[in-house]
Amino acid sequence: MTMTPREIVRRAILFQGPERIPYNLPEPYGSDFAWVGMSPSPDDRPSRGVDEWGCVWENIGVSNLGQVKDPPLKRWDQWSELRIPDIRDPKRWRTLEGARERAGDRFLVASGISLYERMHFIRGLENVWIDIIEAPELLGHLIDVLVDMNLYAIERYAEAGADGFMFCDDWGLQTKLMISPQSWRQIWKPRYARVYQAAHEAGMLTFLHSCGHITAILDDLIEIGLDVIQMDQQENMGLDNLGRFAGRITFWCPVDIQATMVTGTIEEIRAYCRRLVTTLGRPEGGFIAQWYADPEGAGHRWEAIQAMCEEFVALSHTYSTAQPGGM
């Protein structure tokens, strides 16, 4: 009996032997995923303008992503003036109506609110780093506001039939974590754990997008219940180094968007796809193929995208748990 995309994704994440590798690729290659989110979301990131919190965004014009140029909470004595969005506003949840039906037999991922990026959008990155030392209790209070928003969102998404819960927090520089792993464990780890526990109790699998060099906290994320790590970079950490985590967490990756995808030949890109599957995946699951949805901003050639997608689809449909050793 042929598995639905929804079952294929779930089995891959849980290492339960999907009949092929799941993927999320552009047309005409297709996707096993559907998405649902609040509208507006308290974690919306406009290219330009002012968001619900009062963060002022600007854009240099070559990327889908903007950058906060004026955070609203520069000083903690401005707390009473901070515009905290109402997560319970019924208008932002209208998108849930019919979401499961629109997803059909695809795996439905629900979008949450970041616990680090949103902090430095509100507070300013340097201020957050100072707060870790000088004002950890105040910092924690604001993170808890975001955690509580996620806990409410999980309830609503579970009622709507979502399969997974995901938010984005880029934790890494090119060579190491942005903050000390000890500070991450003290301040953020228990709060991530609350979110992941709530999602699991609601029947959803957990996803995190995080780029940069994050191996210092991967064991911690696995420990507290992260099921899927979506990372667009691997070469800065070393693909073989990431392979030591294989079998314990599912990797959701494109070809490295800063290195091979930009500078590699077509054959190097295809070969890297094969290395991703065999290094990060296992015969019973653990890998999902992805593409980077802002190719212009990343400088990706269309022929490179085509080569990656074609190779991933070919690998997906030749994958069989019945083969000794997988591939």
C-alpha cells in the first residue's frame, strides 16, 4: 500500500521506515508539506515597515529578509510602553479554518514564534547579549511572554489538525554559537523544553530552523525533544561532524546555500546531495530534502537548483528500506 506524503514525513522523522525520502521542493518537483500560520503573526518579519511590536524594519533590496534597524525596547524602563500583540485575537486565527482539508494528504506544519530572534528584534542584539550577564531575570521574563504565546498557539494548531510545530532561531555564527553554550542552557534550554513538551503532548512533532555553527547545542536540543533540525548550512560545521548526530534527530537540508550551492559545479551539487542523504540519513529515516526559497538573495543559479532538485527526487524514489544498508 502506497504511503501518503503525510505518513512518509512522519515515518522519516520517527525513524519508522518511510517508503521514500520526503522532500519540500519548488514546482514542478513538488512537496510533501503544507503550511499554516497566524495572520498576522506576532513573528511576522516585514521586508520594510513597522511590525506589531513596534520594530522598524529596513531592506537593502536583494533579499526577501529585512533587518530591524530600530528596536522598540531599548531600555527596560520602557517595558510598560512595549506593544505586546494579543495572541488570542480571533482575527489572527481565521487562517486555521479548513487548514487540514486544504493540506489534504500532506504533512501540515504550523508556524510558531521565535524565542531568540524575536528577542533581539525587540531588544536589539547587543542589548540581549548584555542582558545575559546584567539582566537575566528581565530577559527571561520577556522570553516567557514568547513561550506563553507559543503554548497558546500549540493548542489552537492541535485543534486544527496540524502535524508539526516550527519556529526559526538562527543561533550560530560561522564558527561557533553566538552566545556561550552555558548561557543558552541556563536561559533558553528550559524554555525550549516547555514548548517542545507541549507540542508533543498535543500530538505534534517539533521543528527548528537554525543556521550557523550550532553543534554545541544539538545534543541539548535532542535531549529536550527537538525532532527535526532544518539547517541551510552544513559545510561550516563539517558534514561528517554533523553525521555523528545522525540517527538521533532528523535533518531537513538543501545543499549548503553558502558554499557548494553557490560555487559548486553541477556534478559537485549532485554529489553533495548524495552525501547529505548517506551522511545525515539512515535507512529507516532521518533526512528530508529541502530547497532554499530565496535563491536570488543567496545567489543561486537556476541550473544549480534544477540539478539539486532532480538529484533529490531521484534519490527519494530509489530509496528503499528493503535494501541492505539503505541506499
